[in-house]
Amino acid sequence: MKRYNNCFHGIIGQERIVEGLTQAIINNSIFHSYIFSGPKGSQRTRMAYSFARALLSKDKPSYNDYRIDDNNHPDLINIFPQGASIKIKQIREDIIGDILIKPFESNYKIYIIHDAHTMGVPAQNTLLKTLEEAPSYGVIILITDNLSALLPTIISRSQNYKFQPLKEEVIENYLQRHQGLELSKAREISLMANGSIERAIQLSQGEDIRQERQDLLEKLLRIIKDKDIVSVFSTGEYLMEQRDRLEELLDFLMLWFRDISVYKELGDNKWIIHKEDKKLLEEFSYYLSDKQINDIINDISIMKSNRRFNINLQLNIETMLLRIQEE
Amino acid sequence: MGYIALYRKWRPKQFEDIVGQEHITTTLRNQIMNNRIVHAYLFTGTRGTGKTSMAKIFAKAVNCPNNHNGEPCENCNICEEIESSRVLDILEIDAASNNGVDEIRELREKVKYPPSLGSYKVYIIDEVHMLSQGAFNALLKTLEEPPSHVIFILATTEPHKLPATILSRCQRFDFKRVSVKDMVDRMAYICNEMDITIEEEALELIANNAGGALRDGLSILDQCLSLSKNNQKITYEDIVDILGLVSNEWLYQISQSIIEQDIYNTMELFHQVIDGGKDIIQMAKQLAEHFRNILMAKTLPQPQEILELSREQIGRVKNQGEKPSEERLLSYISSLSQIENTIKYSSQPMIILEMELIKLCKNPGAENLKELIDRIETLEREITNLKSVKREAKIPPSPKKSSRPLQEESITPEEKVQDTIVPINKGLTLEEVKAKWEEILKEVKREKVQVEALLKEGELAQLNGNKLIISFDLGFHQAKLSEKDNIKLLERIISRVMGSLLIIECVMQSQLSFQHQEEDPVQSAIKIFGEDVVEVVEDKED
């Protein structure tokens, strides 16, 4: 028991899943196919590696630990998307063609399919039979952030573990302990990190994000208050310049407008995330109608999903800003 | 090591083990007994309904020399050989990974060799929908006229992807979804065999969440088993936990606070479960389902026949349904199920559901449209009433007697008769009619737009007893409006609005003009300048 716990040592949060997988090892009821689904940064990959470590090192000293992280273990096969997707050829050669060969040194042979949702429908179909009737030593782990992109026949053949975004306290704790941040800064970042430990680390190393966000909000407020059409376009341009970080900014804006909505309904309360900016919240909520807020949130979420399809980003941003401006 | 998933370990070995597909097992067994086996079968149906298992059993049964009632005997040499998949006569082909023309050609080559052990060679082509176009066509001839010792069984979840030429060559069997009851029975049997103690409700919950696929159900059960410590009893709560479901109690509470439009309480409840790490899609789904239960309990006379709830729960659900209207419940259900889709593809599902809940609390959705119209109408009426009060205050009622002399001259003999029949005029004055004129026009417009257009051209001239005289400049307008239907319509509406019976007469302005000399100067002023100039009357007073 203790040894398995060591295997899962580096994982932050997700205690229930750790417990479940550990119990499965103890009960000796290792399923042949697992799906780890959840948002990015919710420890899916790390969990998969840890699980693999626990299985592969069962009767042997754990010296092979580093080989797992280095993608260098003979009985652990990682499958990554080639370009934009995982190809049928990869499934055929790396999994179907390989799984009948017995493990080299361990009791198990583990296949981790990263970003499994990038498998096309034919690729997923190719996997079906193998997924169902894998040899007893074979374990296939599919990691995905979009469960609905997998065929129901795939999901039905696997055990599904859903990863929730990490809680703020967990991230806050981690930042304090491992990144040496002060409490106030750690809290601020944990709120912005959206449940992702990776983003939290990224944020903690970045510039002064708070100031930057404050500026962005000031800009938006100007659009709302003065109905200034010129600042719509200048703000649009500003957002375009931040292209690389747009995802993060959009997330922030979505949370911000959600806060406005909550503030509007209930006034000051414990569910508001951006507590430190109450004055701005008040001003925004004074100028925006319920419908506008809802529309804006909708716009942002559509824009976020459209980003994958190479849409005209500038037009999208400007539409959103114009929506903020209109009455 | 060596653990085998439940759905593999308990794959049915005999026809009678297959759950919920009696219509197929009976047919197949009869075919075997009567020796009417055809050469090509197509098994279709959703995942986890037993297609592959059925194919395997069928392959065994046709080869078993001493099968009884069509079931394989499980004891003979052949059955054992097949069970341990050591026989080359049964070929299970994964069409998804062998989907090219080349693989099918190879198959065609081998088809002609007779079976080594039993009497039939069975090709099970699983996931057959993934074959390429060329591969399907390469298969056609063989599928139609294979050697007598060959049976093809094609299995797929998506029969619509197969070419019609394949479909027409096979005997097709559609597998039904497994009912909740059948699934519970099967899982209870497996648990019993494996010495697992599990609550009956827990099994029902699993079955309800498996969507008619037994394999899904067994996968969930498997997950519970791997979590259970030292073979403890598996409870309803364990399953709720694994599936990330919210409790019934929570559903009652949050639906109640949505109905009561209590945003604070709704948020409180919502965040309670969010912190508990529940699945958001499931949450939206369950909430929609709960509102559906409420709606059913509200509308159906015998809800217990449709709803799978206990008597006590139905009473509770019914209680909740007392306050909200059906339309409101429907709008809850539709917005929640719409949001379910958005959530699936969103990276911030929590925010989207949260906003939706606030929206639901704030505007309970489209109320009955008719209700709304009625409310607007009463509002309008009140506004016009207010206006008329204002106007009356401004206009001093003109002396009634001034209109007296006009009366005799404009009355036709015919109307005289009517006059005597309906003498109901509760002392209405022309001003009162004018005050309500706008409202009358609006009412007329609703019934017949043309009449309203004509009426606008006319002018209220006089009110003699219960006869209202409307004057026109143009003969056309006068004549048109004088048509029987139009007059009737007008009379009906005006009488209704004014609350007393009135007769309408349309005359030409010129017919009236000479009478004007005798008329009250106020009236003539109104005639000349139009109604808007009523202010003039006041001036005159000064």
C-alpha cells in the first residue's frame, strides 16, 4: 500500500482518483482500458504516468522510475498526435501490432494515448476490438479533454475517470509550498489559474498580471461608459496584439462578466471571485443589462470554441466589443 | 495480473444467457433445430446489446453435433475447442483494422477450404461498417453465393453505413436496448455468483445510467468493485459517487428554490455540489429530468405508471408542481437541455450552468402567451381610460339640447322603427363616444383593417338618442362603410366598447352641412378644424 502511495506522490489534488486506482491495484482488478478525461492541467498525464509506474514496478525496485518520465521504458508506449491528429497507422502499428508481444520485463504493458480526442472516427474504430479483448497484461489509458469526441463504443469498453479542475485552495497551497509565493499572491494566482496547476505556475513566473488586467478592464469600462467607438477598435487591436495569450485573457473576461452577473443579482457575496475589484464590478454592473452580460458570455465562449477553426479573430473580437458598447 | 473485466468474464456462453433479445434467440435456435441456416446474417443494434456474443454462440451451436433445442452442449470436444478459440473454423475478423480490399480478397481465397473440425466455417466480421467501399464490393459475390459450409455473420452498430447490396444479401436481426429490469436481473445474477453484496437500488441506478447497454452497466459495476474495500457491501451512495451524480434531496431543494425564484439559495446549493466535485453535464441532465418528473406528475392523471418513483416521491414531486405553470416547467426543461449541449463543448462549463440557473430564477420563462396578451390589453384599456378622464376634465360637456333639432331631419323611416325597438341609451353624449374613439378604432382594426381605414376618413358628427351619425367627405367611403356587414361590425364593436346599444349611420358631409347653421358653434368649430382643436373650446370659455 505504502509503495503505491509513493508512486502517486507527485500528484496534486484528485485524491479520490488516486484512492480509486490504488484500491484497484490492491484488489488486483486492473481494467484493460481506462479513460482519464478532464480539463488540461488537472493532472491527467501525471496520473497516467504514476499509475503506469505503480503497475510496472510491482515486484521490482523502483529504479525504473526515471525511464517512465523519459518515455524510455520498454513496457510503456506513449502515443502522441502526429501533427494535428493521431493517425490510424499509429493505432495499427504502435498498439494493435505491438500488444500481442509480451511485456519485456514487467507484468504489464501499458499504452498511453495522449489527446485521445484527436483520433478520428476511423482511428477509434480501429482501436475498438483491441480495446475490448486486449491480452491480460495490456492496459490502455486514453487521456482526453473532450470526452464527447470519443465514440460511445469506446467509452462503453473503458473505465472512465473524470478529472475535475483543481480547487483554488489546493493550487494556493501548492504555490505557497513549492513556488515560495506569499499568501496574497498565491491566492490571486490560484483564482486566475482556472483549476490548472500548469497555468498557475506559468502565471506565477510571468509579469505583473494584475496590473495588466486592471488596464484591460479600464479600457472596457471606457467603451461602456463613453460609448466611444474609437476605443472599441483600439481595444480590439490591443487584444489582437496579445494573440498568444488570448485564451487566458478570454477566460479571465468570462469569469469577470460572470462576476458582474452575480454581483448584479446578489450584491456583495461570497461567490464573487474578483473580490479585490469591487469598485470596478459595481461600475460595470451599473452600465450593463442582464441580457448584455449573457450575450457577452455567450460571445466569449463561442469565440473560444471558434478559435480552433482559424476564424477571423479580429472580426470576432470587434463584434464582442461592439456588443459591450451597444445598449 | 490476470484480471478480466466483468463484461468479458461473463460474456454469455449460451443463447439463454443473452439478456433481452428473446426475439432473436428464439429465431436462431429454431433455425438450427430445423436446419434452416442461411449463409449470411447481419446483427445490428447499439453497443452492449449482445451482437458479438450472439455471433459467437451461434458459431458454436451450428458446429456442435449434440446440441439440444439449438443450444450448444458445452461438453463435447468441438464446443471446448471453440470456447478456447483453438479452432480455425471460426474466424473473428476486426473489420475496422482489416478494412481494405486486400484483406477481403485473402478471405475469399480461403473460403473455399472445408472446415477442419465441425460442419460449418463461420466468419464473424465485427464492426463491418468500417470496411472500405472497395472491400464491400469485393465481398458481394462471396456473400451471395458462398460454399455450402460457410456462414457469414456481420455485426455493426451503424447499419446505415452499409451499401444496400450488402443489406439485401443478409438476414437482418435488430438488437433491442436492454431494459432496466433485464439488466438488473443479469447484474444481480452475476453479483450473486461472484459473492458480491450490493443494494437493489444501486443496481437499478447503474441500469438507469447504462443507457440500454449491458456492457456499460457492467463497466460501471466493475469500477465499483475495484473501489470497494475488502468486499464490503456496495451501496446506492457508492454508485452516486462513482457516477458523479447529485443526490435526490439536492434536486428537490434546488428545483424548489428555482421555482421560488430564490437566487441566493440556488447559488448556495449549486456551489455546495460544485465543491463536492460533481460532474456538471450530469447535473444539468439530472435537473432537467427532475423538472420533467414534476411536469409529468402535474399533468398526468396516473403519474405512477410513467414515472419510476416511489409513491412518496411522486407525492413530493406533485407538491412541487403546484405552483409553477406548465409553460414555465417546459421552459425550464428546454433551456436546461439546450445548455447541456453547450456545456459539452465548453471549457468553462461551470460558468455556463451557473448563468443559466440565474436566468431561470430571474425570468421564469415564457408565460402563457394568451395570459400576456390579456394583461397588455387590460393595461391599454386603463391607459385610454386615464386619457379620457384627462380630456373630459378639459372639455366642458356641451349642452345636450343643441343637438335636438337635428334629430328629426336625419332619421329615415326605417330607423325610426329601430329606434323604438331599442331605446337603450344610458344618456351617452357625443363627447363620451369621442373620448373612446381611439379605443374603438383599435378594436375595429383587430377585427377588420379595411373598416378601420374607412372609419378614419369619417368624422363623428352627431349622437341622436342611440343613433350615431358619422359623416364623410367622399361618397366612396360613405358607401363602402354603409355596406351591411361593415355597419353590423361597427355597431357590434361600438356598442360593446360604449356599453350601450348604438345604431350607426353614415352620411355625406354635404348632407349635414346645411344643418350646421343651427348647430352649436362649438360643434361646428370641431367639425371644421377637426377634433384636435378641442382646445379652442376652452379658449371660447375664456
